[in-house]
Amino acid sequence: MSASASLARSRQRGKKILHRLFGGIVVLWASATVTFFALHLTPGDPVRAILGGPSSNPTPETIAATVKEFGLDKPLYEQYLIWLKRLLSGDFGVSFSQHQPVTEVIGSQLGATLQLTAAALLFAWLLALFSVLATARRHRLVSALGSALETLSAALPQFWLGIVLLSVFAFGLQWFPPEGDDDVISLVLPALALAIPLAGFMAQVMREAFELAAEQPFVLSARLRGVSDLKVRLRHVLRHALLPVVSLSAWAVGALMGNAVLIELIFSRQGIGRQLYQAVMKQDMPLTVGITLLITLVYIVASLLVDFLYTLIDPRIAEGQR
């Protein structure tokens, strides 16, 4: 490789990184802005939320002081500019409902949600890999059955699946605890509730790529050399079938964290999903915006990691080849 070609490639990579960073900043700003105005347009009184909710009975003097303290007497666009300035300086404010800094509330709950998200993504990958490797390019009936099960699982609502798993395996068979987040066992059912529909979707994408890759000349060449069917499927076909699913995983991480809202409620788990639900219900704007920005940031970071994983799975991508 010549020096000029190496320099040009480095510049191209630098431009790509800057483009992705700029796009990530725009997405964060758009996410925060939409959340800000949506909460302000939601029916309800933010002052009551700050002072303790509908059951509170503040004096007119307290209400007036709160309105002035939080700048709620200013025009909406001015409130937005002040809020955006604080956000850019790293000040996420104080939770209206919990009277703690937003960063502290998120920090205390983030671990539980990341644990749930990681377990669900792991289960989804394992289920998708098993389904594709066991049924794709097999007997017509086996392949059709695998494809049908993937379609069915992808269509299952996660909250409904969570209730079914809870009813059957927690209350019925009593194999798992119905609530809590104290040990690994309590993580299985909520993680499966998130993972099964995702696994069906991932398996559908992987199956299509798997079947396309299995028809390529290099696969036929491997078979003619006497390579076993298992090695062909794992070393040659699966490697190419993983690329679109790796890309899908970036979207899946953000989706899992968003869908954790209902799952954490159903299984009585701690986490930012449950906190987000409570913050929206109580019109806790600082906490709602903080959690929304965190989920968006996780999605952006996951997308950048996907680019790196792409080059590990297929080094030709790093060289700019197709």
C-alpha cells in the first residue's frame, strides 16, 4: 500500500468518524428537544409535580416562589434556551419527584437495566443462532417449521409475553421468583420476555443472509474439498450471515432499554425503565429528559461499536472492499 493511498484512507476514516459524531450530537439534541416540548404540552401542572404531586396543598406564596425559582413564568422558548444552556454545561437538574440530582437517580438505577438488557441480548443471539443453524438449509419441512416459529416469536408483544411467562413459570410451576432483582434466577424471565420476540426478528434476518451465503461459490468449493457440513456452516456461511444481525444489534440495544419500561414494571424490577415511567406520570421533566438522553446515547455508542465489530467479522470492510 502506497503512502498516498494510506493517507487518503486515513482521511476518509476521519471524515466518517466526524460525520458519525456530528450525527450523534444532532440525534441527542433532537431527542432532548422533542421530550422537552412534549412534556410541556402534556396536560397537568408542573408546579404541583415539583411540590409533591396532586395530593400536595401548597400555599399561593409557595407556588409563586416555585414558579419563579424554576423560571416557569418565562415564555416557553426562553425556558427552552435556559434549559438547553444548562444541559450543554452538564447540568441535568434535580428530579422534581425525588428531589435528587438526575445523575444520581440514573446512576443508582442504570446497573439493573444494563444487566437486563445484556442478558436479553445474549438470550436473543443464542436463540437466533440455534434456530438458524438447526433449521436453515435443512429438510424443507424442518426449514419451514423454523421459519414459522421465528415469525411467530417476532410477532409476540413483549409485555404480553412477560405476563404469560410470569403466570406459567413463576405462579404456576414456581420455577422462578415472580419479582425482584436480587439474583441471576430472577433475571431469567424478564430477559426472556425481551429476548424471544427480538430473537425471532434477528433469526429472520440471519436466515435470509445465511441462505444467500450458502449459495455462493466459495461454499461449494469448501464442500468439494471435503469440509464437513458443520464446519462449512460455522466457518464460511455463518460468518457472512452475521453481518446484518450485528448491525441490527445496535438498534436492538436501544429498543431493549426502551422496552424495559413495561418489563421492569411487570416483574417489579428496579431500573431506569421503571424510573422513566414514573417520571412521565409525575411530569418530572429533568428526570425524563435525562433518561431519554441516556437511552439515545447508548444507541449511538452501540452503533459505533457495530462499525468496529464489522471489521472484525469481515476485515475487507476495513479495507473499503465490498
